[in-house]
Amino acid sequence: MSQFSISDDVKNLNLTNIKDNLFSYKYDIKRLSAYFQNPTEELEHFFSSFKGEVYENIIYELLLEYAKTAPDIKKFILKGPHQKRDLIPNKSGLLIDNSNQIVYKASYKDISEFDALFFTNNEIYFVEMSTSKKTASLNKRLFKKQALLKVLFPYLEVKALIVLTKGSVGLNNFPSYCTVWVTNDFEDEDFLKELIEKKRQKKITFPSEKKDAKFIEANTISHSNFKYFQTLKWILYKARSHKNFSVDLGFFNSKDLNLYFDIYTKLYIGYLKIEDFRQIAKDYDYEVRDDKVIVSIEKINQKTYGIIYYPKNKNGQLKRVKIDETTIKIKDKEAEGFTNAEIKFMLNVLDEKFVLTLNDINHINKNISIIKTF
């Protein structure tokens, strides 16, 4: 039984005490001014996204009100128009990003975003909100968020509050650490019209000041030091330090490494030379940077691990290559994505002692099933 039960105000999306604050959030309404006069298919897409943003802000505001009277909630992190603006950009840590969201950054890149965060005496709750009726993708995102918070707050139990709308499916599929709240759908078009009009006229409003002692700034929270790229390097070195095996698969079979798989998805173990790679990927005819195809062990799903290859072509394009017994799947990776940043880092780390042979690859493929999910 959860210690937090949904209130009537949250369930019914009661705007009475929070309406004015909702005008203070940032919204992109450039294309929405004409929506109610001419709701084209393209505008419908933007309007749906906008309505989802408003819903999340409503839930956040209602949670602020909820926290005031919930004795078990000891600290609640402010975001959006409520938090004090830090004019000095922080490179890493738990902080508020340029869009006023709660994020954990590493080297200026967002690792994970949280819709809200609050603390009890011995727990940290992260909050996820969604208006989508399908919950499978949301469920998958929870693993990374929970794992990251376990690393940052090892002395606290990590739990989640999931806020969805009625009619959502898969409610029984969420992990046991989740509390699920279900609200009514948000269909107040009069308020949405008013919000769009005020933003179009650039009427600036300010939220009511949050003076409750529970409300805190993200950058005041103490947490363990998690060095994103240095941890990847440490894992690489540990995995390649076994006396008898090129790659120590047993090293990956632990609770700690399970957390890192959930955070990173993939952990790097070395590289293949391009001539060896082309023996198992005969159709790959791109020129590869530094003669290195980086090799990772990737968590394919919650029960399966596999080898994934990352060649960085000389034209700068990064590819993800998955090789099965009968097929080769090649996918482009985003130039500004985190995988590209990781590969750039790894290309500088991987010297000759980390080269892998095809015999090594065969051995890993035969024995990778020893890696279990805890």
C-alpha cells in the first residue's frame, strides 16, 4: 500500500489555486494562434504536444500544493518559474537546465530528466507524467532513471510516482517501486485558449512565491559524485584486466554493473580492426576513422545482452551495427547524441592493448548468457 494517495484536486485537475501560476511557464505557441479557427492535421500535432506540456505543469503545480500538507514529504525540488535562475552554466550534476527542467548533466549533456523529485526521510521519489494512453515506452524509461538515482543517492530507497490519465493501458506492468495515480483527461479548451492568447500578447506573469521550507533548489541537494565518462573508462579497464580472458564477462554479472547497464545501455569492451570487422560485416564498405570499430556489450532488453558495433566513418557519421546469424542491421546515430560523445571519448582511450580478435568475439557470443539481470 502506497503512503501517497491521489487527492481529489489532482484527480480532477482542479485549477482553482494554481491557474495564475500556469501562465508563467514557457510554451512554444507560435503555430497555435490559428489552431481553434483552422485545426489542420499539422497544427493538431503541435496542439497535442502543447496540451501535454500544460498537463505536466498542472500536475507539478498540484504536487507543490499536495506536498505542503503531506507530512511524509520532507523536501520538494522547485523547477520552472519557481526556481532561482543560476546564471552560471554548470557542467555536471543535478540542476535546472535552460528549459527550466530538472536534469542530471555530465559534461554539459543531459543524462536524464525528471518531471519532479521529492524526498521522504529515507526515500527519493522521481515523478513521471504522461497523457499518452500507451505506457510501454514510459515503463522502459524508468530503468535508467531509477538506476541513476540509485548511484546518486545510494543511502536512499528509490521510488517512482507515475501520473497518467484515465484509459491508460498497462497499469499493472509497472515495477513494484511505482505508485500510479490516474487523473481525468485535461479537456479545458477555454483555459488553453486563454493561455495561448496571453502568451501571444506576451503578458508576463509571475507565480505566487513558494515559501514553504520543504521547497528547495536542485543545486542545493548533496549527492554522490558520478563521473559519467570516467566510469565508462573504469569499466573498460576492469573488463579487460582478467589474467585468462580477453574480456571478463563475469565482471558484468553483478548488481553494480546492472545499474550501469541501465544508465548507459551499452558498456564498451574494446575495438576490432576494420579488416576483421568486414569478415563478419561483408557489406560494410565505408571508410572507418582510426581503423577502429568500437565494440560494446549492450542490454537489448531486461533479459538479453548482445554485442553491438560502433564504426565511426571518416565522414563523421556514426553507425550502430547489430549482427545476427542471418542479418546485419545498420542504423545511423544522431550527431549530437550521447552515443557520439561516448564514441569520441572512447576513440581517445582505446589504444592497441584494447584490440579484439574474431576469436574473442566468438568467445563472447558463446558465453554472453552468463550476464544476468538482478
